[in-house]
Amino acid sequence: MALCLVADFDLRKDVLPWLRAQRAASEAAGARGGGPGARDVLENSYDSLRVLNVERNGNIIYTCKDNKGNVFFGLYDYQTKQNEHLYTFEKDLQVISCSVNRERTLLAASLVQAAKDGRRNELQPGSKCLTLLVEIHPVNNVKVLKAVDSCIWVQFLYPHVESHPLPENHLLLISEEKYIEQFHVQVIQEDGNKVVIKNSGHLPRERVAEDFVWAQWDMSEQRLYYIDLKKSRSILKCIQFYSNEHFTVMFEAPLDISLSDSGFKLVNFGCDDLRDQEKLSKHLTLYVFTNRTGSLCVCYCPNIDSWERITYSVFYFHKGHSKTFTVALGSVDSRVTKGITFLNLVPQSICSHDRGLGRCDVRDLGKVRTNKHPDLICHSLFLTGNNEVIDMLPHRPFQSLSGPLVLDGGSGKLYRVLLNQSYLLEFLRDTRLDCERMALLHCVLSCGRDPRRLEAKIIQWISENISACHSFDLIQEFIIASSYWSIYPETSNMDKLLPYSSLLTWNTEIPGITLVTEEIPLPLMKVHSFKGYWEKLNSNLEYAKYSKPHLHYNNGVVRREWHSLISEEKTGKRSSLVYVRNILDNAIKVISNLQAKTLEPRLTPLLQEEDNHQRLLMGLMVSELKDHLLRHLQGVEKKKIEQMVLDYISKLLDLICQILEASWRKHNLHPWVLHFNRRASAAEFAVFHIMTRILEATRSLFLPLPPGFHTLHTILGVHCLPLHNLLHYIDNGVLLLTETAVTRLMKDLDNTEKNEKLKFSIIVRLPPRIGQKICRLWDHPMSSNIISRNHVKRLLQDYSKQPRSSVMDKSSFSLEFLPLNYFIEILTDVESSNPALYAFEGHDNVDAKFVEEAALKHTTMLLGL
């Protein structure tokens, strides 16, 4: 199943045993007196036992009734796993809402008279809703805050402060009459530890909001979101509460949804009872989700008329666009639940309904960036028609609380919802749709626990399905996505600064899914000084407002600079040796960083040679990426950014090494594969194919490869390919001839006719600088011929013909071959006039005499003498 529900709290297991122990004496007395027995009391308690609220610190408030109808309030401490009795109302009342302050000295509760059938009797004439404030440390006075016909919900604020007791508590009252008030309750200590309300006859209060039709409480961040209607237009507003009595309206944002003045819905102001759930499930579903990166998303599903198809929207306010999904569910199963729940699984959100799951990314991470709308439907995962998912979900909607916490009010269980990695990996192996492969790949990597193990499993799947995807390159997508997610936790705004997908567009239709993307107005910030989350949200809004695509890093500058350095190397003219040395030092840091994080010895012979071209590319990427992040990551230390860059590029290289290592291990290759004097096996063909696909994936993105990659690739190419195919690969840049590979080829292969042809074909394709070195290793007339040609070319490239005597000294020549004699005389004169300039590096014995002998040998071979 796609979701993994981890029970953090269960009324039956965590509360009932404690209730049984607390009431053991009274139950025994009731049994002796002929009254209700222990079993009756416990059954009554469980029937009425339900969760009322989950406070910011994780403490859970619950209630139940004894056999006399008295209302019992208890608290389960999430940290200590202990229960505590808070208060008992000795009246038969129905609880609407309850909250306890942080110090557990005050309890606020809202209750209504109970009808004969046990349901809330709010519609009967003369019924009242009582909102009470009770001193519970110890139990003392009870103050009536409200006595009205409409329902009231209560919620204490839990500010970010030190552990010392607060002199003043702040309590929100939310009325069904569509207003919200804040009461300021000062407390004092009397007679030691006794806590009482100061001036309980007059508690200061103020209006926070009014005329709203929907409101949501964010307990973890102490924020109130609400919607009011202005000229039939829905306006989303947010109020931030602070540690003092101060609160601020942070933003207003128009919301293009249909709401009615007569509607009213609350989200996360306590836990709704069964009757409320049944009634509210018929109305729209709307949640606001945020996280620390400055995202602001509104997930919305209108009233559902038909369960064959559902439509829901996600408003990405921090991006300036919305996405509306319509999902065809097919035939309706008898086990379906008539409801929908949005779950906040950072960095994803989950839309859970009766027929399966839909995943959309709240942060917009793991999604593809385009110029106009950075999110593509191929990064949304839809699991429909899955009976396992249906069986797992309760037969009514979850209540989504803070973060991944959800409450199943029917069972009294509090769950922590996680994505089931094993299921997702299994689905990744089984699916045949590219869009699902893309979504699953990003989904697994983004929520990954134990990333090394996950990467190994994904690599195994990629190696078995290397050509399965037609819409994108699997290796390319894996390298980019995994590298991104490895560095994502370091700081926010990474989705704007680093690539997290190789794709720019997605034009393939997804069966059963339609998507409409629209521009939406950005929120209007109502304050001018920002801290924390609000600073990041404002930064996101500024980015969306001015649309700065240049912030997204790419290797374009690296590509140009690398080609420039390689061109300078070929001409022998370096613009700055210090600059090149610094670039190579960057590469050394990357490789050292990579090797320091490698726990096991590698089987593949990578990172063991210089390969200056790859080191230059590596070092340039370090320099450019560091400059890029320093420009745009405000407030982050330079040393931290430098380490982030090293980690990111090390991860790129490590993933390539992992892919190759897995293939090497799978096919059981041995070190002798590096020698040329043997025939290729099927295993070497498989590894060569993987290496070629890696090269294709990295080349279009201009990513560095581990030093030694091209050497190994060339060796396997020589083993696996016929000569004409091998030369075709070399001429088209698929195989790069490194000095290490060619040196080994010259030493390992003898001079049979076939090998001579191979060697000569390789030598003539080498860059001059490497070719001159390699020719010295091959003791063959063909090699001498090449050396002689190069020597003559160097000597005569600036030669100017001078008047010469027509009579030559024949005594210095052993042969009567005038053209050759004349030519050698010219070479000898040039050498004698410029000995230092034309000295052949490492070839002190290459001179005019050497050229003469090579010419004669070559002529003899041509004449067959």
C-alpha cells in the first residue's frame, strides 16, 4: 500500500487501561451495590470516549462519560506517555470543543445540552451553548465566558517562549455567528502553587476576525487562516499570533472558488465529532499547507456530485499559478468513503479519497521547471483502483492536523502518515507509463530515508530497464534528482537555484487525468518587516513577481570556459597558469571529499588517474556553482556554501560510480578486463553499454565524469567493437582516447597485422601532444615514420629558403640519392642553427640522421625490398 500509517496514539490502548485502573474501586463498589458493573462502566466509557483536541506540544485532550452521564476530561502527555485527569463536569452535557493552556492550569470548554438520543440538541428552543473557563490547578472556580444559542469553539495559544510559566494566557473563541475573539487571561499564584484567574470578573478581549465563511487553525505555527467574502469574492487572509498579545494580518489573497454567505466550516479547531464529520463531508474540502521553505499552498475540492470523477485544485500562491486536476475514478466500489482528505507530507501533499491517492508537491520540489509554469503533471502521482489502498483507509475522511499527523476520529487513533517506500519501489518496477516512472522516481528520492539503500535499489531497476523510458533519460533524471535531494536539506530556495529535473517540457497525455494550469494573483503582504517563514515567502513572491529564470543554475558558462581552456592546451598557449592551477585544485577538493565519504573500496578502476580534461570540467563547475550560490543565497556563510558545492558535485560523481559499480558487480568483472590481449565477454558488452548510456546522459548536461571513466570505456570499446565500429565511435566523440588507455594498448598488443592496423588507426587519431609520446612506445617502422614526419614538420614550419651553394659535400652522405641528401642537409642546418627551439621533448636521438634512416626504411618497405 502506498501510505504507511504509524499509530502515534490509540484511545483503546493508551487511555482505556488507565481509565480501568482509575475506576477500579468505584466499579467494585458498583458491583457490590447491584448497580452498573465494571463492564457496563467501561463499555459506556468507550462508547463515549473520543479525542477533543491535539495541542501544539502534542498533548491529546479526550473526553468520555460515566454511567451517570458525567463528562470526564483527560489529557495524554505525548512526551511522557502518561494520562492525567483534568476535570469532570457532573452534568450530562455534550462537549463541542476543549483546550488546555500550556501550564495545564486553565481549561476552556464549550458544551451544549444533550438531547435524549445523546446527540447535540442545538436546534431545540431554549438550548444553550456554554463556554466555560475552569481553574484546574487545583480545581477551583468556573467562569462562564459565553452562554449563547450558537456553537462556540475554543483554542488556547501556545507561543514560542521559554519553559517558565506565562503570566498571561490568550484564548481564542470561534463563534458559529462568524466572528473570532481573543480573551486575555492573567493568572496569579495564591497559597503556594494554587493558580487563579486575576480579575476574573472582567477579562480583556478583542475581535480578531469577523464575517468569515471558512477558517483553519495552524497549531504548529500559531496562525489563523480565514476566508471572507467581499462583493461575492473570496479573500484568503492570515493572522500570525506572537508570544505577547500582539497579532498581525500578514497577507490577503483573492481565491477563485465558489463559497456561499450561508456556509460555515472550521478546520483543525479541535476534533469534530461523528455527526459533524458526516455533515461537513457534504461540503467543500479546503486546506492551507505551508512549510519552512516559504511555500503557501491551498488545496481545494468542491462538493462532490459523482464519485466516478473528482476535481480538485492546488493554488501555488508562492509560485503565482494554480493547477486543477480532474481524475477519472471509474466504477464506484461498495467500500468507498464519501470524503476527501489532503495530507501534508512535506515536501509532498497527498489527496486521499475513496478510490486511491493523488500526489502533488506542496513545495514544488521534485517537479519540472518550465519558463512559465515550473510544475508538470508528470510529477503528480495518481494511484487509482487499488484495493489495498481502499482497505487501508478508514470508511470516512481523516482529519489532517499539523504536518504528517492525521486523526481518525471514529477509532480515536492518531497516525503519522508516511509514504511506503517499499510499495513505491515495487510500483516503480511494475509500471509501464513514463509519467508514473517519473513521478515515482522523484517521490521515492524526495521522501527517502536511508538514501544509499534507496539509490542502490533504483540503480538496480535502471540497469534492468535502461531503455524502457521514451520520454526522458532514466540515468540523467536519476543523477540530477538524487544530487538535488542530497543537498536540499542544507538550506531553502534550492529549487530556484539548482536543477532538479532534466526535463523542460512534458507533452505526453496521462490516461484518466486532465490538468488546467492558470495564472493567479499573488498574495498582498500587509507588513514590511519579515522574519523566518514570512521572509522566505516574501522572497518567493518577489521571485514569482519578477520571474528570474537566470537564477536557475546551468553549465552553459562552464561549457564555454572548458572549451576555451582545451583550445589553449592544444595551441600550447595558456592565458593564466595560476587560474588553471586553482581550477585543478578545486577538482582535487572534490575528489578528496568524495573519497572521504566512500566507505567501501571500489571495484571499478575510477579516480585513479589524472585525466586533466575531466578535472578541469570538475574544477570549473565548482567555481561557477560557488559563485552562483554566493550571489543568490543571502545570509549563508561562505564556508557552508563552499562545502555544499563540494558535496553536490561529489554526489554527481558518486552516483555515476555507483551505477558503474553495480553493473561491474552484477556481471562479476575482474581486474584482467583492463588488459587488451584477451577477447571480450558478454559481461563486458553489458558494462560497455551502460557506460555509453552514462556518457550520453552526462554529455547533454555537460556534467563531469570520474577520472578514469574514459580510459575504462575505451578499453571495453576496443574489446567489444569491430575495428570499423570502434573508429566510428572514436571519430564521433563517443570514445575518447586517453593517454593511459593508448599506452596500455601499445604495451599489451603485439605487432600482428591486425594489431598493427589497430595501433596505426589509433595513433593517427591522437592529439599531437599525446601522439608524440605514444609513438616512442611502439618499436615499429610505422611509428618511426610518424615521429620523423612530426619532427620535420616542427623544423620546417617557419623555414625560409636561403641561397645555397650548388655543390654539396658528398663525403657526408653514404648514398647517392640527391633529393634525400639535399633534404637532410637542410634539416641539419636548421637543427644546428636552433638546437634549443627544435629539441624534441624526450627524444634527444631524433635528428636529421634519424629522419634519413626512417625515410630509407619506409622506401624499402614500399618497394618490397
